[in-house]
Amino acid sequence: MSDLPYHVVGLAFLFSLVLTPVVRRLALRLGIVDAPDGHRKLHGRTVPLCGGVAVFAAMAIALGVGLAVNVGWGYVLRSDPDFMIAAAVASVLIVGLGLVDDRFVLRGRQKFVGQVLVVLGLVWFGDLTIRKIELFGSVLELGPLAIPFTMFWLLGAINALNLIDGVDGLATTVGIIVSAAIAVMASMTNHHVDAVCSLAMAGSLAGFLIYNLPPAKIFLGDAGSMLIGLVLGVLAIRSSLKGPATVALAAPTVIWGVLIFDVGMAILRRKLTGRSLYTTDRGHLHHVLQERGFSGLGIVVLVGLLCAVCAGGALVSVYLKDELMAVATLAAVLGTLVASRFFGHSECGLLAQKIKRAAVSMVRFPHKPRQTPQPLRSRFQGKREWEVLWEALLELAERFDLCTIRLNVNSPAIGEEYHASWERKEHPGAARLWRTEIPLFQGNLTIGRLSASGAVTDDSAFGYMSEFLDALRPFEEQLHAVLAKRPAARADLVAGPSQ
């Protein structure tokens, strides 16, 4: 650690400190701003984006100065020119993609395709492929999965930083902690190019943080969060190399552990509730802490502390050559979050319900009648009495002999997220199956969707559907009562369809 060129941190810090106000004014002039929308973006004012441009420029200039004036870290960077060129090009492309998204708001799939192309180019031309994984002394050859696994890691890193960038200063602070940890780890493992690049990133982020702490004067934007994720994802791989393309996986995974867990819970939350992975919500760690009353600065401190504990455990494990230390640290941090019901408890509970249902469905008892599976339900945010609505819907499902029914409430504007689903064990043939999806509103605000499917049991499909929709009128009244926080007395839904 004594060999680390700490002066690159100061240089990057100064450049970032000077460039950020310039970029801020330019973003305002070009209209690249983040305006509140009353639904998902709930900050109270319009804030310029493009912070990633300042971070990238400061880091690039600091490293360029070293190359130009032949200081110590310049000689280090010259030792791996192919990687430096590939990384620079990939960084420019990811910042460009982020700027396009910040200005024109790309669809999730469009942005993901752009990320894939950038990462594929970096892996191919930057000779950055994880071919072997070492964990607890065992080496796993990835073979044909080497490139997909490397891309999976880098895409995960990009989106992990992107998804946590929801509170002033949070992604920047986490980026500083991860950068510092990777710099120290790279120094321990004699990967000096990666140590220098990590320190330059840390310095650039530290300078930017002056303007990004609550209340932020400028946001990173997608250009910044994706840049940080890409650069630190790459450096985490390279600083963990123990041989030709062999990565000691424990330490970098633990350094990224809190972010990986947040992404993992988002994927679980969306898939298990029947939503697209690209659906936005406010169920991330920082959103949950906001719901619990933490201030913006309090969230930055707490999440930063969690990341610092994981990073510390990872570095101690590298120093002691004991990977179990890193894994135990991560398990303790994540276990505490789940067990304390701070974060991840609802997602893990929903997963447990799914696993239990799948296990029961595979075990058949010859003398026991087949039963309809129990409904799945989970509350991620809010305190309104959605269970009242759900119980009424279950009764409706029985009366109309529905096959499936699903209630998805997801409204950051009212601070509510609740999901429940029920499915009959046996479905009829597709020829008689109908499906419908109904949006739920509060005023002009869409707060969720109700979806159902069933089978027409008589000759009048239109008559059946008409009776079903009429039966939903009491549900609509109950919905308004729940949203208004009035006592929601149980309303009897009308009788099922005539047979």
C-alpha cells in the first residue's frame, strides 16, 4: 500500500472540483435535466444531469497528465497499452449511451442492448475474459461459458450502480468506497495499473461528491452511474487475477456484495410478482430506508457503512489468504438486513412460498385429494389495507371459477407496493380460456393493475364477461375506500354467473 501513487487522487479530485460546475451549466443550457414526474421521480426540483461527464473527464485528464509528464504512474499505465486503449474507448461509449438516455430517455431494452454491445467490445478487444474461477482452493474451468460469464459480471456491475443511484450522493459515495477497496486489493496482488486507475476514479468521485451530497446541485445521470459500474467492474476482475485469466472470485464479489444483493432482490421482486425486469419500482434498499424515515444523508451513511464493512472483510481475507473471512462478512451483513426485516425479507419470503408450492406440487399422495395452491402475497411498501381487497378478489375467483387472479399495486407517489396472486391447480383447455387486465387509478395516477383469467362455462361468453365485470363494481368502491384510508368494510360481491 505504501507504493500506491496517492497524488493521482489529489489531481483527479482537483480536476473534478473545477470541471463539475462547468458541466452543470452546460447541462442546464442543453436541457439535460432530471425533472420530478410525481410518480417515480419524487425529488422536489429540477436538477441537471451529466455528472458522469465531469467524472470521466477528470479521471481521463489525471491519468493523461501522468502519461504526458512521465511521472511514476504514467510509466505504470504504459505497461498495458492495449487495455488502456480498450478501456478508454469503452468508457467513452458507455458515457455516450448514458447521455443519450439522460437526454431522450431510452426504453430499458434499448439501453440494455447498448450496454451489451459496449461490454462485448471491451471483452473482445481488451482481452478481458474470465476463463477460470478459483474459490476455496478449487478451480473451475468455464470453457465456452467464459465470455458469457464475463459479460454477465460486467453487465451486473453496470446496472448495480445504475439502480442504486436514487439518493443524492449515494452512488458516488459507494463508488468511492469500492474504488478505494479495489485500489488496495490491486496493490496487494501487484496489479499496479488497476490500482492507479481505481485511485483516479476515487479522486474524481470525491471531487464530484462536493456537488452531489444532499441537496445535490447535479446528478451523475446514467452516464455517470454506468461509467462507474463499468470501470469498477473491470478493475475488480483484473485486480483479482491469480494467473492467466484465473479470477479469485470471493473478494471482488464481497466488495460488490451489497449492490449485488440489491440487484438480486429487484430481480426476484419483479419476476415473482409477474412483472418485467425492466419495470421500475421503489423497492430498492435506499427506497426502503426512505420509507423507514431515514434522511438522504442518513441513507448515504448507512449504505456506505454496509459497503465499507464488506470491503474491509474482503481486504482482510486477501491479506490473510482466507476466503472464508470474506464470505462470512458478507453473510453477516446480508443476514442482518434480512433478519431485521430492514431489506430483503419480503422477497425472500415470497421466494420461500414459491419453492414450497413447487415442492408440494411435485409430491403426490395417493389418498389425498388435489388441492388448489394457497395464494401468494407480499407487501414491499406502504400500510394501506390491500388485504381487504385481496380477500374480496379471492371470493370472486371462487364464485366465477377463475383460473388465475393477480393484484399488482406499485405506486411510488402514494408509497405503496403490494402484490398478490392465486392460481387454480388445473386449467381448462386454451380454446375456452379468457384473459383480462384492468388498470387501477387514483385520479389521473395509475397505481397498479388487476389481471384475471378463466374459462367460459356456457354458450354466452359475452354474458359471462358482462356479469364478471359487473361483479367488480364493489371492488372498485373498496379500492377507493382503501386509497382514501377510510374504514373499508367488507362488501359482498354479487353472485357468480348463472349456469
